[in-house]
Amino acid sequence: MLIHPWDAAVDTTEWREWLATTDRFGVLAVNNVDADEAPVVVPTHFTIAEDELLVHLARPNPAWPHLEAARRVRLVVTGDYAFIPGYWRARAGDPSEDGVPTSYYASVQFVCRPTIVDDPQDKAEILSAQLADFQPEGHYADVVPGEGRYGRMLPGIRGLRLAVERVDAKFKYDDHNPTDHRERITASLEDRASGLDASAAAQQRRRLGLIGEWRSGRSEA
């Protein structure tokens, strides 16, 4: 993922706080064991546990042979995105049709070392952590191997611990352009109010307050 200096997260806290506002649902990407085939991608929820991510997948998932062979995988979360029409981004004094369109988005990508988990107790710990994460209000049974509904279903899943080795975080909201340019597009997003326009506008407004004026210059696609 290309990250310009003006697109980068200012610190770890920024991407962690953004991720906390999401459903922590991403795409797990792993190299295909057959180099002639495309990489394998798996949409999945995940739980952040200190320096690792916790995932569980159904045992029949076709990704397992590729995960077993992988030394590194990547898990990607993207959100708060919007298409920005070119005429919104035309420079002052230029014809509107000369404006260059772009995409706004936030994306956090984890490069991880995978460890597959088949031990029943360890799988129970992963599933318990995920239940506590995504269903904090409770209303679920304890996960005990061999006991109760969840315990009896454990053989049908495999766990995955992803040790985080690197985090690439990007917030692409025209931060290299002048303040008035960004404020104008924020207003246009709020007026259009389609799809994720409101959340993209909120991110642009937040970044403007966080970074302020980066530099004046020509808009980039």
C-alpha cells in the first residue's frame, strides 16, 4: 500500500482509535501454494489481543492448506471511503472539468506471522476472547471443550493466532491540499450524503483538526 507522508497515521494511537470504531472486520490475505493461482482471501472478524490478532475459521475452509504453508499473511481493514469527483477538486481558477478525481479511505493493514491452533483448550480461549470482544453484553455460554453447545462444536473450527510484525496505516483525505480545499470537499460530501460520505467527511474534518495545513500544492490523484 502506497503511503505518502501526508496520508500516514500520525501515531499508533490514531489507527488504534479508528480501528476501535469499526466492526474489526477485514480481509485475511495469504499466498496461494500454487504460484500460478491468485492469492487466497478470507473475509473475517478478528480480535486484537495485545501484540496479536485472534481469528477462527471453519475447519472445511479452503484457506487452511495455504495458511499452513505461509510464513507471513496480511489482514486488511478498510473503511470511511468515498469517491471524490474531479470537478470537486479543481484548483481555483481552473475549469471544473480539469479537476482530478480520487478516492478517500482509511486503511489499516497488519503483516503477521500465523500460528494455527488445534488444541481444544487454546481454541476455547480464542473463541471466548472473541465472544467477549464482539458480544460484551453477554448472553452466551462458557466455552469449555467437550461441554455444552460451544464445547461440542469446537472440533468444527480451527483457531489462528496472528503475531503482528508490522502495521501499515493510511488516512487518505487530501491532507496535502490547502485548508479551504479540504473544507470545500467536506461540505460537498456532507451535501451528497450517499454511502459512507458522512463518515469520510468526518475523517477529513478530524484530520484537518489534527494536522492543520500540510502544504499548498497541486492535487494528486
